[in-house]
Amino acid sequence: MSRKRVAILISGRGSNMVALIAAAKAPDYPAEIALVISNRPDAAGLARAQAEKIPTAVVDHTRYGKDRAAFERALEAELEAHRIELVCLAGFMRLLSPWLVERWRGRMLNIHPALLPAFKGLDTHRRALAAGAKTHGATVHLVVPDVDSGTIVLQEAVPIGAGDTEETLAARVLAVEHHLYPQALKLLAQGRVLSES
Ligand code: 4DW
Ligand code: GAR
């Protein structure tokens, strides 16, 4: 069976992107990373993708002012030009409108650094510590217009220790993200993820 063509959307460091690229090198992996798009020209992940000889594109949201529709049409044009079949958001920090999200319904994943539905939004590690949570984690979910709310594909728990700081907890969660995301993309590429109607 032919491998699904995947685009990864990033805004920064790109460590989850690197994990997906590494996983997709396995000959039996059902997806190939065909494109990396950043909305920020200075994202560190762009150089890491180029070092792996993966095509990259920059769609700089600041060039579209408040016109989110024009920004998203430019994103969509890149996805179409590269014949992309599945999209992975990996630290991509621009809110996508229902227009784009519906276009990719059931075919777009996001990774979130918490055990959804707990701790939606930003600063998840700080808030988990402040709440006195004993367990935290990471979630890969289908993207729907409502942020951090689509069907959960996989999630994995991470224990919180008494001595944890935001930094130590973030590092423990990130290590889990790096093995969770490739597993989730594999399931989606194999057609083993059912999205709700
Ligand atoms: C996410 C959600 C919202 C913002 C940033 C990140 C999590 C992942 C995600 C990215 N784009 C998405 C999702 C999602 O889960 N669902 C949808 N789109 N529909 C966010 O609100 N970002 C704001 C600004 C960030 C910045 O300053 O760069 C924004 O206004 O876009
Ligand atoms: C990751 O921890 C990811 O879960 C988080 O941003 C980081 C990106 O790191 N995403 C969100 O918070 C989405 N709301 P990376 O660029 O090294 O993959």
C-alpha cells in the first residue's frame, strides 16, 4: 500500500516534527513526511527539516495582517501543491478557522501537552502543578474547530513527582509526546481512526 503524504505544521522548535520524521524512516511506516510548513520564518524546526532534505514552506501570518482567510488560503495552496493527504500540527500556534479545519476533518492531528479534556489551552504544565495534579500527560487528537476538543486518538499519562518544576515536568511529558505522536499518525494513516460524523 502506498504511504500517505503528510505535512507537518510548526511554529517553533519542532521536536515533535523530528520524532515524526525519524519514525517515518522505517520502511514499513505507512506515512511519509512530504512537507513542513512554518508560519514563522525563524522557526528552529525549519533548519532541522531542511537538514533531513524535507521540502519546507513558510507561510508568514504577519504578511496577511488580520486577514486569516488569506493566510489559510495560502496554507491550503501549499498543501494542495504538495498533494498532501494528512496534516500534523506540531507546536503550530495559529488558530485555524472552521473553513480549513472542515476541509481536513478526520485527516488533521494535533498534539497537546496534557491529558485532555484536562488542561486545555496554554501553560498546561504550570497549571497542572498549581492544581496539585498527581498525573499529567500528552494527547493526540483530531482537530475540530473547537480547540483541543476533537476525537482522542491516543493519550499517555505521566506521573507528577513532589520535586517537579515546570521544566522537569515539561521534559517528562515531551519525551512521551515524541513516542506517542508517531504511533497516532500510524493509526490515522492506516485508516484505524474513526472520526465522529
Ligand atoms: C492551539 C489552539 C489555538 C491557538 C494556538 C494553538 C492548539 C493547536 C491548534 C492550532 N491551531 C488550531 C489548533 C486547534 O486545536 N484547533 C484549531 N486550530 N481549530 C491560538 O489561539 N493562537 C492564537 C495566537 C497565537 C500567537 O500569538 O501566535 C491565535 O490567535 O491564532
Ligand atoms: C509541544 O509540547 C506540544 O505539545 C505543544 O507545543 C510544544 C511544541 O514543541 N503544543 C501545544 O501546546 C498546542 N496547544 P515542539 O515544537 O518541540 O514539537
